[in-house]
Amino acid sequence: MALLFDTHAHYDDEHFDADRDALLRGMREEGVGLILNPGCDEDSSRTAVALADKYDFVYAAVGWHPENCAPYKDASLDVLRELAKHPKVRAIGEIGLDYHWGENPPREKQHEVFRAQLALARELSLPVIVHDRDAHEDCLAIVSEFPNVRGVFHCYSGSAEMAKRLLDMGWYLGFDGPLTYKNARRAVETAQIAPLDRILIETDAPYLPPVPHRGERNDSSLVRLVAERLAQIKGVDTETVVAATAENGKRLFDI
Ligand code: NI
């Protein structure tokens, strides 16, 4: 049996404070072989690196999430550059744009922080993990300014048309719990056209639990349900999806 690679989980999140270590120690038994923990600001990036340092199967990304980027300043990039020297930091993320909530940082600020981090990824030859919520056109336009930078559009929520453009540009697409939801028409369409060698499976734990766990805390063991749904959509067996997505993650993040 191939082991699952959850390429997007936030174990630095306070929802795991009570049982983080017990949960992570049990992952192998749940069939999870690798986890990538992205950072969302300076503190969470530091914690992501510390977790990667502690667990051989955990890798880290460092970055400022668009929702959290209000305190970001020029010196913040130097801290990321320093943190990225750790051998288990394999990406800059999660970075991107989020226009969903009115109280999010202004768009101009989000654009500035996104561009600065894409430039850092280019400088360090690292892939990026992109968060795009209700900002599809601007995300596509800004990543297109960095033709040498590749990565994953995490929890992909754009159109199948935009997915084709990203795939042509060499990007990967991440699928999460929402793929299992009844109203997931767009994500299903995208999963149908995306080749299996360009798909990653993710939890975004503790958020976005798949069916039938909605309303509960998500964790990496539930990424199997995303693999099962993908297998159904693509008409292959789950084992094939688990093996392919793990290989894709290792290729993208150089593991
Ligand atoms: Ni996330």
C-alpha cells in the first residue's frame, strides 16, 4: 500500500494544541507517510519549521497568508529568507490573494506581499503554495509575471478554463475536502480534465473536513477520503491516486 502525502496541513494551528504530538505520532498507522505544513505568518512559519525539525515525515513551507499579511513589512522577507535555509523547508507558502472577507488587508497590500514572496521563491529556486480565494484573475496575472516560478494552486477553486492555463504553465492543482461536497461542480470538472501527474491531495487541516466529517476538526488521516473521491471521478482505483499524488508531491517539493 502506498502511503498518503497530505501536501497542505496546518499543525501549528491552536486547534491541535491539546493533542498535536499524539496525533502526528499516529499518522503512519493511518497510512499517512508525508505531510507538508505551510506557514501563514512569521510565528506560524517558525512553528512549521520546528515541526519539520521534530518529525522526519513532516516538511515545511514558510510564508505570509494574504489574510494575515497586514503586519508584513520589508524586513519580514529577510526573516523568511533565513527560515528557508532549513533543509526541510521546501516551498514558499502559503501566499496569494483572498478577496472573500471585507476585513482582509487591502488588495494593494496583498499584491505587494504576494509579489515579494514570488520574487523570493524565484531567488531561492523554491516552488510556491498559492491561496486563491475569489481572486482568480489577479492571482493568474500576478503568477504570470514570474514565469520561472512554479508550484501548486492549493484547494483549487477556479474554472476548468483557468486550470488548463495553469497546467500549460506547469503548475499543479491541489484538491481538498470540498471536492467531496455535493455542490462541488467546478472542482469536479477541473479534476476531470487535470492529468493525474499534476494533482496533489490536501486537507488544509484543521479546516475543510471532507464528507462525512463536516463540522469536525480535519486532520491528515482524512485526506484518504479526497483520494477516494478523486479515484471515483477519474475512474481509477484509490491506490493509483494515492501513489500518483504522493509521487507528484515528492517531485514538486523535491523530497
Ligand atoms: Ni491553508
